[in-house]
Amino acid sequence: MINKNSAKILIVDDDPNQIQVVISHLQHFDYELFIAKNSADTCKVLANQHIDLVLLDINLPDGNGIDLCREIRSNHEFNDNLSIVFMTSHHSNEQEAKGLSIGANDYIYKPVNADVLAARINVQLQQLRKTKLLSHYANVDALTELGNRRAFDNQLQLELKRGEREGVPVSLLTLDIDFFKAYNDNYGHPQGDTCLRDVAAAIKSECRRPSDFAFRVGGEEFSIILYNTPASGALLFADKLRVALIDKAIPHEYSEVSNLVTMSVGISDTLSGSYNIVELIASADDMLYKAKQSGRNNAMSNDWFAAI
Ligand SMILES: Nc1nc2c(ncn2[C@@H]2O[C@H](COP(=O)(O)OP(=O)(O)OP(=O)(O)O)[C@@H](O)[C@H]2O)c(=O)[nH]1
């Protein structure tokens, strides 16, 4: 969630006087301001900072604002949600309509009035806050605060593309709590929910790298994506995770494999399988089935060498 006062605003203009005017209009607000004088510098700032709003001049020394706006909208490495507000001294209905149609959020004409600038920025930042909130609720599982199925699908697609491009392995782990129906039936649904939260906490504590991603993808089913990790590494990870869950010592007297809550894990990786999302998920599901068949409370991988 962005705090209005900590919003990052990038001013793009080649005229130092104009930059000064905007800075003086915004100095009473606690915004973090960045400056770029051309298209190339703008892209550099956007690649390195999570900018919330760009105030964009139309005429730039190395191109024009319309082309730059188009480029910003098509580059997925930049903040998808950032607002783009054109600032120009040339009144043109045609240009304004074009700017808005290619992804600008607003248009302001120079000379810029301080109150109008502040109000327009405020509208954009409010909108941004709402968008971020919606995106949070659309992608996060309310019970465990892990990513949900939609977030999982998106992230796996992204990591598989990245892995294929960079030539590194990606592992997928599908996790399922053992005898969870018996747990629910005997301890009750609210206690079942608490158990799911505890399992999620164990998962979060083991996902230590920025490239480890955890999700709750169904009722008592979780998925973990490990970027740049082959199945051998994923197996070690799964074993540590199973131990972390056992260390939580959640009693389960109705389980047939332990008196504590345990999980089974299916693992597939792109080295033994492929970068195809459907195949990778199906293979991890297969391995989970095998892990359940072979006694539960264990992990099975599609890489037979990793298991030796
Ligand atoms: N408390 C709670 N239970 C849920 C939730 N979603 C699914 N479940 C329960 O999870 C249980 C899943 O049971 P099964 O799929 O039969 O699997 P299992 O009993 O764990 O058996 P194995 O996986 O073979 O070890 C069912 O009882 C569901 O009602 C939830 O959000 N909260």
C-alpha cells in the first residue's frame, strides 16, 4: 500500500526552469522527487526505482513523450500501476486524446497552477491506492496471507519464461497435508483453519530466498516455486520443510502416519521435465500421488537421480 506522503514522483522535462517550478509547487508535500531530462534517463530511473507517478513533458531532446509513454506501458519491468500525467504547453485536443488513448492517466497544461497540480496528483495517488488494494485482494489468500491460485499461475508462468530465457532450472513443489479430512472432522473446521495457518507459517519461514515463492492453491494444498533450483535442491528443501512442520508439533491423533500434522510433497523440475507449465504441474501432482501412495509424510521427485 502506498502512503501518500512517501509517493515517488518522477519529473521528466528538459527545461531546468520548468523543473524548478514543479519542484517548488510540490515542496510542501512529502513526496520523493526524481528528475529526468530525456527519454533514456527516464527509463533508467523507472528501472531502478518503484516510481508511482510520472509528470511527462511532450517534447524531449531524444524523442517525444507520446512514444515514451507507449514504451513505459509496454515494458513489464516498470511498475505496471504507475500513473502518467502529461505536462505540456501546446494545447491540442488531438494530442491530448492520443496521449490518453495510449495509456496516460491525465493531462496538465503549462503554466502549471500549484493547486491544480497538487489536486491532480492527489487524484492519481488515491486511484493508485485503490488499484493496489484490489490487486492485493485478488492475489492473496485471506486465510494464510500466502499468494492464491491466480498469483501462483501468474508467477509460475513468469518464472518458467525467465528460467528458459536464462537457462536455469525451476522446481515446482506441490504440498498436501496428510489426513487433513480426519483432522477437520475430529477437531472441527475452525481448528482446521488454524492448522492451515500454522502450515503456511512453516512454509513462509523456509522460503528464505527472494526467488522462493509460496502459495495456497486449494483447500489444504500449497505450491512452492523455487527459481534456479534443480529437483535435488528442491528435495533437500522439502525435507527441511517437513522437519519444520514436525517441529511445530501440531497434534493429529487421527493421522495414520504420525501423532503430529505432517505433509507429503510432489516435486517436478524443468531439467527432468520441461518449461511447459501444464506438464510441470501435472508431473508435480503425479509425484505427490506417489508420495501419498508410498506412505505419506515424504517427498517424491521426477528426477530419480536426485532421490538417490
Ligand atoms: N478447515 C479447513 N478445511 C479445509 C479447507 N479447504 C479444504 N478443507 C478440507 O480439507 C480436507 C481435504 O481432505 P482430503 O482431500 O480427503 O485429503 P486428506 O484427508 O488430507 O487425505 P490425504 O491427502 O490422502 O492424506 C477436506 O476435509 C476439506 O473439507 C479450509 O479452508 N479450511
